[in-house]
Amino acid sequence: MNMFGTVAAQPLLVLVAVAVALGCGYLLWQVLIRRLPIHHFGTHQVIEALRWEPLAQQQRLAAQGSLTRLQWFLLRRRHLVRLRTELRIR
């Protein structure tokens, strides 16, 4: 008889599944949903990164006043790619 067929193993599997689901849910909440104020990322860094964004994007983010961690990561990545490109050109 395998481990999953025993009665004692079923509650353990449920507990493990719940723990994994809670962990994944927490990570998704932190990265995709939770909004942090712009000053959390450093006002100077946000201003520097937004300098490279289109004016409409700058105004939208200023009006929101907050970012998710994923938005900040993508903004910084675009900023660094543009900086790298500018440094190669010079």
C-alpha cells in the first residue's frame, strides 16, 4: 500500500497543500497586489527612473502615488537598460 492511501497521510497532505498555498498567496500579494508609497523606494531613485519614461507615464505614477514591487522592478530595469544604451553611445 502506498503512502497516499493511508488515512494518516491525508491530513498531512492537506496541511502541506494549505501551507504551500498560503506561502504562494503571500508572495503574490507582496509582488503583484500590495501597493507601496513612492517614498518607500526612495524619492530620488524614483525621480531618476521616471526621467526616462514618457510624460503620460510620469503623470500617471505621480497621480497614483504608489507602486507594486513588480512595477518598481520593471521601471528600474527599463531605466538601467536605457542608461546602459546611452553609455555605449557616448
